[in-house]
Amino acid sequence: MPLIENGHIHFGENKVQEAVEKWTKIKNQFKGLKIHMVGRLQTNKVKNAVSLFDYIHSLDSIKLAEKISIEQIKLNKNLKLFIQVNLGDEQQKSGINKRDLNKFYKKCTEELKLDIIGLMCIPPKDQEVQSYFRELADLNKSLGLKDLSMGMSSDYLEAIDFGATFIRVGSKIFGDRTK
């Protein structure tokens, strides 16, 4: 709890079940905490995710958007959401294709009334990240969004140079994840 006691309030988690076990009690004790879902969110975990998290950085499908919308209404809660964009068009990664981004954004904001605050990307491994960060920043600006979720422990400085407002530096702070 030293980070919380020293005023840090934003924490990210990759897995819903681990987050529920770890943060439910702590979040009740420290009311100002903001918990971020930064990993992929499966639709069968949406109910628990909406009840615990304040931010979801990995909105990547209409089905997920619809489930989040339904759960938010049930819980009278309004999460802050980032649309994950698959800029590298990588099969193994989730995310909205940039060609579909405008249509997806409109459906989320106009029909589902979701609070989309920005875009998120994870650039392809072993490639220069600058062009991906620049492209995401341009897409974000074209939608009139102010927040950007990009950059991890290995490339967060470059992400900040391109306007990242949220970075994911868990392993830089806590060390590599153990199984």
C-alpha cells in the first residue's frame, strides 16, 4: 500500500478475476482509487469488470461494447473507455481495424451511449513504434478525443512524445509478471 499512501491512485490490471480478488477490498477502503482494465476483456467477464473497473483500455468489438452498455445501465455506472485499434493489422491481436474506426466510434457513442475518451494501441513487436504512435495520435485527434493509451515499459518515453496520457509501465515498476 505504499504507493496508495503516497498519493498514487491509478492502477492497471490485465486479468479480471485477479483484479476482483486484489482490489475489491482495497477500493472500498480507499475511495479515490481508479482501477484500469488494460488486458483483453472477454465478454463473459463484463459483469465483474464493470462493477470493479473505472477505465477499460481494450474495447475491441461491437459485442463487447453492447455488453458493457447493458451492464453499465444495470449498475448505473459510467466507465471511461478506450477503443483498441489494431494498427498493425495483426491477426493475433484484437482491436478495431482503422478502416472501421469511425463507424465503430459512432455506434459506441451515439447508439450505446458509451463514454469513449480515447484510443489505445499496442504496436507490433520488433518494429519502430514512432509511426504507430503518430498514427494513433492522428486518429485520436480526428475523432476529437483527448486521451491516448499507448506505451509500455519498453516504449513509454516515445509514447509520451506522441501525446500519450495513459501509459502501462507495470513491469518497469513491479518487475516481470510471474505465473
